[in-house]
Amino acid sequence: MGEEYVHEEAGGSACAVPRLS
């Protein structure tokens, strides 16, 4: 799907956020 994007739904964001950390 994304390159450096992770889908965090059970975290805080309901969208695909770039996993920098």
C-alpha cells in the first residue's frame, strides 16, 4: 500500500501516518 506509512487505527490516528519514530 504505502511506502513508509503505517495504518494506526488502535493508536490515535484514524489514517495512515508516516512512521518516523
